[in-house]
Amino acid sequence: DPIYADARDRIAALGDFSYFTAYMSQPKQQLDTFKAWAGKSSDISYYLNAHHVDFCCWCTRGRARPERVTALCSTGVANARLDGVQTEDTITLAVQWRNRAAANTDGNGSFAGGTVG
């Protein structure tokens, strides 16, 4: 996609990895589509957040790598809509990145994905 390639090139020109934030959402009606696997074989973070973490890896072109991930979630909307299936509405990842060339410099990213209530 040319838009993402352009963004990658512009990001590379900024220097060492410092900060990135991303948010993706889907309407709660989308839960009906994913009812068969929700809370079983995957979660909303894998479905939505993975795209932006991958985008960061692609943009840094090996100059930085994720070192630590912490996740937080919220629940309620999906559980009610899916008749008690225990799954998350949103998952937010806090990712600590390490720059490879610049010794002892870190960056961080915040990646949120979820279902809009």
C-alpha cells in the first residue's frame, strides 16, 4: 500500500525509535461475525493490535525491536452481546522498544484495539 510505504519512509527519516501510538476499533455488530472464535482461539488484540505492532517493526527496519509488552483490558460489552462468552472489549498494549544502534536508548508504543460499545 503506497500510503503505508510513504509513512514508513517518513518515519525512518525521524531517527531512532521514540514513540508510537495506534488505535483501531470495530463496531460491536462485528462481534456477531466473530462469535465462533471469540474468547476461544484468539482475542481482539491479536485481531487488531497485531497490525500496528507489525507496522512498527516494518518501519524500524530492524533498527529497534520490542523488548517488553504489558497488556490491560476492559470487558463487558462483548460478554453481554455474546451471551456470556468471556472475552475482552479492548486490549491496550504498552510496548517497550530498544534501539539497536543507540546503546541504552528506549522507545515506547501504545497500541489499543477494541470493540466500540
